[in-house]
Amino acid sequence: MVDRAAQAGSFGPAAATYERGRPGYPAEALDWLLPPGEPRVLDLGAGTGKLTRQIAARGLPVTAVDPSEGMLDELRRVLPGVPAHAGTAEALPLPDQSVDAVVCAQAWHWVDVARAVPETARVLSPGGRLGLIWNLRDETSDWVRRLGEILRSPEEPRRTDVGAPFGPVEHRRFRWTHRLGLGRLLDLVGSRSYVILLPEDERRALLDRVRELTETHPDLAGRDVLELPYVTECARASLPG
């Protein structure tokens, strides 16, 4: 049985690896998720700030919340001007109606939805929006499918259940390509929660199999820059105005 609590809490010690390895998000996805104007944004489960920095780069006021102090330390190093607080989706350290949008990247599948939904609604202004986003490897590509087999973790669509008091959930997908070198690919693999929790010899063996894939697959062999296709899945829902 998967220990989801252990997985969810595993990222802190690997914050630097997570920061190096994880990609950002396509601008079009953020355009779709955020409400128009100059919304006050909460990045929930912000991690090392991959999405936070893209929001801040738009000149929007953004606050980061994450349960891991290790991840927040990395975020504060990268984004020293962004307010960053320890907290969870079930117990947000923000006042009522203090933000206009809550975005949650790569993390909604970790939360207790029954508790997180009313807590998220509490901190949102009337008409405020909840946006969910995940980068999923596009395994229609043969080498990406084989990478998923090595990881023993094929990509699957994430749950986007929200419910009252939010309105209907809208969905959108964005296809794009992340270009990275072997070192960043190994960091990407090494930043996955279950890989972090592997015994050292098993983790080393898994990373060696990834190296072998890059050296032998015809789409990868001899290349300094690898092209990793993604499907970014997004969902959004709003409160009544």
C-alpha cells in the first residue's frame, strides 16, 4: 500500500533537486486559470515556487503556502519578496476573503477535498476562482512511455473534484515541450516522491536505467538536449459573485 502521507512529506529534503528538475508551466495555461484584471493570488502547495515566480512575473500580488519548510526555504531564496507561509489546504494561514484566486499546481491530489474546498472558499473573495494544474508527461511518445515504465508510475489524469460552494468545473489541456539536459532529467526523476523514499541502492539503480534509456533510445542517443513532451491539464471553478 502506498503511504501517501510519507510521499506528501518527502519533498522537503529534496527541495534543491525539485527546484532544478521540475519544469514551469505554459503561459497559455496560466492565462486560462487566472481571472482577468489584477487578482490577488494564493499559490497553494507552492513548493519551491515554480508557479509562484510566473505569477509574480506578471506583476500580480501573490502569496505562497506549502506544508514543507524545506520547500519554502528554497522558495524564499529564489523569491525573497514573496510572502511565504507554512500551511495546508485544510488549514490556510490567511484571513477570510483575502485573495481573488487560489491556484494549486501538482498538489490537489494530496488534499482532503472535503476539508480543503470550504477552506479554500473561505479565503476567496465573492466570485473568486480556484485553479488546478498538473504537468503530465505525454506518453504517446515512445521514449516517454518507456520512462514511465522505468519509474513504475505511468501518467494518469488527476482528479479535479471540487463541488459546492464552487460552480461547475471547466477543463482545458495544453500540449508543449520541455527541453532539458540529462542532468535535469535525472533531477526530474529524483524529485518524484516515491523515488525520494527509495533505499539509496534502489534509487541509484533506477537513475542508471534512466541514463541507459537516454544512451540507447534512437530518439535520445547522442543528444545533449532532450525534448520531453507534456500535456498540462487544467481545471477551474468559481464561487458565486
